[in-house]
Amino acid sequence: MEQEFFGRNIVVTGAASGMGRAQALVLSREGAKVWLADIADGPGEALADEIEARGGSARFVSLDVRDPHAWELLRDRVNGEDGQLHGLVNNAGVSHRSGIADTTIEDWHRVMDINLSSIFYGMKALFPLLRECDSASVVNISSCAGMIGYPAAAYCTSKWAVRGLTKVAALEFAEWGTRVNSIHPGLIETPLLRSGSERFAEESVKYVPAGRLGQADEIADAVRYLLSDGSKFVNGTELVTDGGMTSGGLFHRISHELSDFARR
Ligand SMILES: NC(=O)c1ccc[n+]([C@@H]2O[C@H](COP(=O)([O-])OP(=O)(O)OC[C@H]3O[C@@H](n4cnc5c(N)ncnc54)[C@H](O)[C@@H]3O)[C@@H](O)[C@H]2O)c1
């Protein structure tokens, strides 16, 4: 059977863990050569080996997404090997669950640099290679925290800004056939979700109408769709993948509790 991404080169940041890893696996299974970019060298290299051992194609690149120069080096390397780029998934990110009072200035800048500025650097550095293709696609991983209020000053702000920056890029790059969309995952079972309080996931899942956490593979499927020709008229959209949480999880919870009460 024909592979969906055969002959295409795709960069995935934060590919060494969680959702990025799942994306890299699904894209390589569909024939893409995947450029795995991460600061976690060991797991990133191991994933590249795993993909190659399964007959796929992958390159690991040690890249700190906060470093504009590192992005230029990646661009030069992709250009040297492939000459063009069909896809970019800006997935790397960190969690930080603190309000305004408890967020230090250093934390604010760190979260903004990793979750937001990185996406500006990445699109700026790689656009010259993306526009070499007739229909390249960029997917920026925001969050449901970029759709609603969320008690995390830097994280929530960074994810709302990713949504805005995605719209700017969608308008600007359309002339060259490059589409740019954002994905807004809800609670997804990855190491990031489990960082900090264990109770966070346990309590939050009560507000998910689907009644469960999402899996990294389910976000990888959404990424795959936005990178594919099946979405070629989709540009500047916000794909919310959260089991219904932001479309009324609070009311789902309330009606659930009320029906429990009525049964008593
Ligand atoms: N897990 C969730 O519930 C959830 C929900 C919404 C959005 N997200 C977003 O999804 C994305 C992926 O998160 P995940 O849950 O898979 O997390 P994860 O912690 O499993 O993976 C994040 C990856 O990013 C890499 N990374 C961190 N800082 C980096 C840097 N400076 N340069 C390069 N790589 C860096 C890490 O090494 C790691 O491999 C993030 O942007 C996150 O904000 C996650």
C-alpha cells in the first residue's frame, strides 16, 4: 500500500518523548524521513535508531529550540541533505503550573522562550525550505490552555500566543502554498502531564466528557491529518483534541453530579 508521506521530509521538535515521539513514529511509518529535534540526546538518538531498524528514515539533531542559531544550523543540514522541507511540527514544550504571584521572572522567560519564541525562530529559519515545496504544512502544538483560562501564568499565555502566531504565519505563508495550523490537546498521558502534582490529572479528568485522558497516538493522528493532503484547504485553524473538555467540561461535571444527586 502507498505510504502517505513517502518522499517527504518533516521536522518534529520535542521528538524524544511523549507526543513528539508518537508523531515521529507515525510519520516514519507513513514513509516520511523524520528529523528528530530535541535537547534529550540519548532518547532522541535511540528513537532514530529504532525508526531506522524498522526500515524507516530518521535523523536525530540535538537542538535547543530556544537558540535561533541552532535552528539555522538545522536549516543548513536539512538543506544540504534534502534541499526542501515538507513539514514542520513545533511540538517541544514545558509545563509550568503557577499563577502570577508564584511565577518568577526567570520562569516566565524560560516558559516563553521554550513554548513560544521557539516557534517564531523555527518558522523563520525553516520557511525558506518549506516554500520550496508546493504544499508544505506547519503544525504548532498549543494546548487547550490556549483556548480557555488556565491557572498557569506563563504556560497559558504562551499557548494563547502560539495560537495567534499561527494565524500570522497562516496568512503570511499562504502565498507559497504553506499551511499553518495549531493543535490544542487536552489532558494527554505523557511525562509532561504527570510532572508536578499527580492529583492534577486525576482531578482534571473528571471534567472530560470522554471520561478519560487522551493518548499521544491520538494527537499524532491529528498532526498526521494536518500534514496530509487530506487537509490541503485547512489553513489557520485551531484543532481542539481534548475529548470535549473545553466545549463544556464544567457543565458535563455539574450534570453528572446532579444526576448522581437525583439518584440518591
Ligand atoms: N501532555 C499534555 O497533557 C499536553 C496538553 C496540551 C499541550 N501539550 C503540549 O504538547 C507538547 C508536547 O508535550 P508532551 O506532553 O509530549 O511532553 P513531554 O515532556 O513528554 O515531551 C516534551 C519534549 O520536549 C523536549 N524539550 C523540552 N525543552 C526543549 C528545548 N528547549 N529544546 C528542545 N526540546 C525540548 C523534551 O526533551 C521532551 O522530549 C508541549 O508543547 C506541551 O505543552 C501537552
